[in-house]
Amino acid sequence: MKPPAAPHPLLTDLREMTPARVALGRTGASLPTGALLGFTLDHARARDAVHAAFDATALIAELGALGLSAHPVTSRAADRQTYLRRPDLGRRLDQASVEALAGLRGTADGRLAIVIGDGLSPRAVHAHAVELVRHLGPRLAAESIAMTDVLVASGARVALGDEIAVCLGAKMVVMLIGERPGLSAPDSLGAYLTFAPRAGLTDADRNCVSNIHRAGLSYDEAAFKIAWLVREAFARGMTGVALKDESGDRMPCAVAANPT
């Protein structure tokens, strides 16, 4: 059998610039064995990321080492299977968490609530959330915004942050959450920012900083973007489609060049 032809040089250059599956070649009418095995492995990693265990206790301990007081909350999704089958339950707090947050109301800054939720990739949260918070804290402090209390949410969807913020009386919420795993990034973290949070909001009311992982957006760059959006949200009284992310025009060169 004639061996498969080598990819065109332009396609080879493209493959070096992106983790996307391009110019995989073919053997007869099928993918080459290497490409097929690579796809199968990445698919398995994505599935494993969705079903990975979320250790809220360990995360709270890591945040405590940064000097932050972290508190656990839980959605109405009682287990992972329920969470995956009933997204609506992941958007609402269970009664015990509502009562616990009532006791915290008024004890924090009252402006910004930081929530870390497992989402669709607990692996992403354990890999990146604490380091992102480490970089974000000084940038928020420079804007005179305190980050003393953090909520760690199990069984969380993005909108769970809205109810948490309402319970705390916070004017704005930043939800750090594991994004839906992709075949090239099973551990991608996203940050969703909502000003004046309340029940019933949609993604049109939020800003998102996504693809935070080692091969994507760096911690420092993500922290810069989040802090910029937080500052502008408070200044303009809005997030979502009305607030455009123009932070790239103001990003220091040292941040843009930081690969970590």
C-alpha cells in the first residue's frame, strides 16, 4: 500500500499554531491510527474531568493558606448524576446553605462576592482556581475592593452565584467555575462576572473570561482582565453585552508576555 502523503508545509505550520485537529491525514477512508488513538485518549480525559471528584475541604484549606476565609455551600443537586441531568437544581442553593449564608450577611465587604464552583470540570477548579485567586487578590486590592470571604460551591452552575450574592447582599459576583471540557482542554477554568445579580438573569447579563489553563489564558492575564471588568462594572453599573472588554488596550506588556 502506498504510504500516506506528507502534509503540505502550510498545514504543518497551522498544526504548530493550534491544538485543534487539523491536517490529521487519512489511511484509506479512515483516520491514521495515531490520530484515532489521540482522539480517543482526549475524549476519555474530557469524560473523566466531568466525573472527577470535587474536594471542597481541600480547596478551603488552600484558600485559608492565602489568608482567605472560605465557606462551603451546596446546590440542590444532591449528587453528580443529578447535577448532570438536572441543570436547574445546580442553579439553586439548598436550604442549609441559604441559612448559613444568612449568618454571613453583613460580615464581609458587601460589594463583591467571590464564588468558586465545581461546574463541569472539577479538575479545572483544583488545578487553577487557587492560583488565579492568588493573582487576583492584589489587583482587586489596588482598586480598593476587598476579597476577604470566598464561597466554595459544590454542584454549581454559573447562575448559582447570583443566589449566593443575593443572600450575602453583594452588589456583584465573580464565579470561578470549571468549564465544559473540550478535547484539547479538559481542565479549563472560566470566570463569570455579574453586576446586580438576581434570579432569572441570563448569560447576556454577564461577562466571561474563559480558557484559563496552562495552554490558554495565563493567571496574571486573566486576573488583569477580571479586575478591569470588576472596576468598570462598579463604575458603570452594568455587566454583560453592555460592558465590552476593552482591557486588552490597557494591558501592561509584562502581563501580556507572562506565560504562566
